[in-house]
Amino acid sequence: MIDNTEPVLLDTSVWIDALRGKTPEIVAETQALLNDDRVLTCGPVLFEIKRGITIPTMDVLIAQICLHYQVYLFTLDEHFQSVPGLKLFTAK
């Protein structure tokens, strides 16, 4: 049974559908969750919505670990440059 008072994390696909008004049921449910102050979000979803960039799942995990422990990431993948707050190590 679904608890109708618990917070709900909305995936990027739901936000896109709701913001575009694509599926009336999704729009209505998203609005209801917003009205009830039950909507949660997370960094990867905000990143996808605001920047329109999708980073591979494993790279999101790697970036999150670096952010959590506040360590540098040494990488050749350019998409990490778009992650806010991520410290990138530069070779000499």
C-alpha cells in the first residue's frame, strides 16, 4: 500500500513530461505532489534538467563519491567538467 504522505523523488522523465504538458495524468499528479510539498529531487536529476546533459550512471556515482569525500577526480572524460563543485585534478 502506498503512503500518501511520504515524500516522492521525481525522476527527470517525470519532470520533462510534466513541464511539457505531455501526459495530463502526469501533469496532474506532479502538481498534486508539489501542492502537498511531497516532491524531492537530487543532484543528478537537477543536473539533467538544468543542463540537458545525461552522464552515465557509473560516472554519476564516481562524481558523487568525490563530492562527498571532497577529493579530486583525475579523468579524461569531459562531461565531468559540467558537474558543479567537482574538483578535477590536472596533470602537470
